Amino acid sequence: MAPSAPHTRAAADLRMKQIFLDNQSRTIRRLRSQLATERRGLVVIKKELEDTQVAVEASHKVIVGLTEIVLSMSKKMEKMKAKKQKVKASHVVCHQKFQARIQEAEDSMQAKHLIIEAW
């Protein structure tokens, strides 16, 4: 029995090494599979990122365009407000002149009426 003990021990050592190598091989295959899955996920994320970047750039262009429109409209509104103030001021002046003419006409008519009565 003694001569077979080293043979059995060597076989057991070889079997243990084979089990260890098989386990490492499975671990490597599993890790490679996980790596491939992660890479596919990264490709999808990269594509989504690119799409998002395109959308953000498009949104930025829209915002810039809308800002320009708002600024233009704001300038036009300021001009319209100034014009409205001028029209109001002009109306007041015209109204005052009209009232003055009416007053002059009434005064003239009263003066003529007094002259006619005095006669």
C-alpha cells in the first residue's frame, strides 16, 4: 500500500489543481460575459448621451431664437409706449386748443349779444 500513497496523493493534487483551473475558467467566462454586457450597456448609454446632446443643442437654438424674438418685441413695445405717450400729449394739446377756441367763440358771441342788446 505504501507505493500507491504517493500516486494517490499526486492524483489528488492534480485533481485539486484541475478543479481550481476549472473554477478559474468559469470565473473568467462569467467575467467576460459581464464585461460584454457592460460594454453593450455603455454603447446604449453613449447613444442616449449623443441623442440628449443633440436635443440640448436644438433646445438651446430654440431658446436663443425665442430670446431674440422677445428682445425685439420688447423694443417694439417700448417704441409703441413712447408713441402712445406722444399721441396722448398731442391729444391734450389739441383738446386745450379746441377748448380755448370754444371759449373765444362763446366770449365773442356774448360780446356781440351785449352789443346787440345795448343797441
